Amino acid sequence: MSEKACSNCHFLTKENACPKCKSSSLSEDYGGLVILFDLENSAISKAMSVKDRGHYALKVR
């Protein structure tokens, strides 16, 4: 089973619904991968408005 990216929050998951925002709008067509650990010092997490650590897609199609 491949990972899917949430269209709303870009979180990557193997489930049928996003565990972060509870959306069922998931896509297997995404580009880029970023793993966020230190949210306070990360410019990427601030630009993406991410509030939780984890694996995220940069672009979801």
C-alpha cells in the first residue's frame, strides 16, 4: 500500500482518511517530501503552516 497525501494539510498517510485533519480527500499524486521535527526553528514548517511533526508532501495534485 502506498502513501497518500491529504489535499487539505499535506500530511502523508497509509490510511483512508487523514489522521491530522480527518479529511477523506487524499491523493496518491504528490510531489516532494519533507520530514519536520523542529517546528519552532523551521522556515518550511512556518511557510506550510504546519503545527505537528511528521511527513508532509510539498505539492499535492
